[in-house]
Amino acid sequence: MTRTETATPAEVAGTPTLADVAALAGVSPATVSRVINGSARVSQRARKQVELAIDRLGYVRNRVASQGRSIALVICEDDGRVFTDDTYARLVGGVRRALGDERELVVMVVGRTAHWSTVPRYLRGGGADGVLLISAHDAPCGSLRQAGVPVLLCGRPLGLTPLPYVGVDDRGGARAAVDYLVRSGRRTIGTIAGPPDRATGIDRLDGYRAAMAEIGVATPGLIAYGDLRQASGEHAMNKLLDRRPDIDAVLAASDQMAVGALRALQRTGRRIPHDVAVVGFDDAPIAGRVRPRLTTVRRPLEELGARLARELLARIAGAPGRNVVLDTELIIRDSA
């Protein structure tokens, strides 16, 4: 049996130390310390041996000296979206203000799942006292629990992950939007749904369907999908018009898609809101700049960020994990 296949005393005891990592990796404790602290003065071979030993033992750096240092905010999204979508800036701003001087904030952008191993390795090195995880669509969240720090998700997770979360009532927001359109006299109400592999897309579509079922209106031909960006909203709106020329309202799962829908409707000569009413989702800055100004479901992003920070600080202090859902608000403007 090779060395890497042999159980070590630390694995049996379940409480690995830095010395155990060094012994398993075949290096000195000083080398392990340099790897953990990110020093460049370590060979690639030694670094790989140490990382493998850390992964195998589940080693967690002693955090007594690091308490109060930092919170890691991990965004599992492509760089292009993170740096062009103001949603992330508003969330991070809310987190930063709520943390005040109590913790530093370290932001990590993990664009692809292949890069995910960087996150638990950083946490096991004692780099943060807790983790806020944003846009964790297919991230292997279970590996974070082995890092020995509290983890809190932004938004309802897909699947059965046991991690707690703070989210927004997207389903209720979509229902409120459809109810408003119905009270305004609309009946043939379509929707441009978000990606079906995200909880926000699923919840907003569920809310739309529930509200339509309540008024007894079937939805064949009234549902199209987009990727939350303007171009996809325009393309989806054209599909809806082809299928249902009698459509008199549309709920888009993002303001950007709603703006694309406005463009498609205006190109066909339809008057907004006289012929077709349009409602977006998020209350992004563009909702107030576009003409006509966009009626939309406001998600309290700054408040969401602040609540994430407060809940995580409470967990770090020993409070049990819990799920929190914030309310949305329908903002009436000119498009509906």
C-alpha cells in the first residue's frame, strides 16, 4: 500500500494538526505554513503535496488569532456578468455597510466550477471567519461545510443543500405583478421567464403560473424564456407576438429583458401600455431611465446584502442557522 493510501493517526483521531499535514506531505511544518499563507517560496511539487494532504485530512487552520479578521463573499458567476450587472454592486454595498468596521470583506469571483477548489482551500487556510455565497447555481456547496466556518447562501438554493439562506420572495412578487395586471383589465398575460436552472427563474415562473391559474386562464403560447439580458428579452417578446398576437401584457423576469420586450413591441407599432402593458423585475436603475418608465417588482438588494451580513455575523457568534425571506414591492410607473 502506498503512503497516500495509508490511514494516518490524524485521520483516525479526526483532529489533524499542522504537524500531521507536514508528516503526510513529507515536508517540514514551515513549508506547510508557507503554503497556507500563500508564500511564493515553495516549489510546485511541495505545494501540491501539502494541498493534497490538507484535502485528505480536512485540516482547518487554528482560528483563534484570526477572529474578527474577514468575511469571504464568493460570487459564482462569470466576470463579464459580475462587472456589468449592478445587482452585484448593490448587494456587496449592502454587505459592506452592515459589516462596518467589524470585519474586512474579501470578494472572490469564481467564474467556472473548475476554479471552485480555490475557495475551500482558501477557507481551510484560515482566510475568513464566515462565507457569503452568491449565485451558487451548481457549486459543490457541501465542500464548504468541511472548511469549519459558517456558510450562508444568498437566495433559495436548488436541491436539498442543508445550508441556510437569506432570499427574496420572488414567487410572491410575480403573483403581485400578475394580480395588478388583471385588476388593470388585462387577460392575455404572457411572461418572459428567466433561466430554468436558477431558483429565481423557477420561483418567478411559479408565481406567474399560480396567479394565472387563479383567474382560470390557460398559458399555452404565453411563456417564453430568456437569459435575463436585453437581447434575449427582445427575442422572447417576438416569439410571444408570433404565437399570441392578442397578447395584452407581459411580465419579464428581469428589467433588462423587459427593456428588450419594449423594443420589440415598439418596433411592431404597439403602444405601451395602451396595447400591451409591460412589467419588469428587480427595479434596476435602467427601469427609471427607459421610456416609457418601467413598472417593476422591486427586490430590496441593499437590504438583502445587509441582512446577509447580519445573519452571518450572528452565526459566527454562535446563533443557529435559519432561512430568511424578504418581501418585494411592486413599483408602478408608465409601462403598465
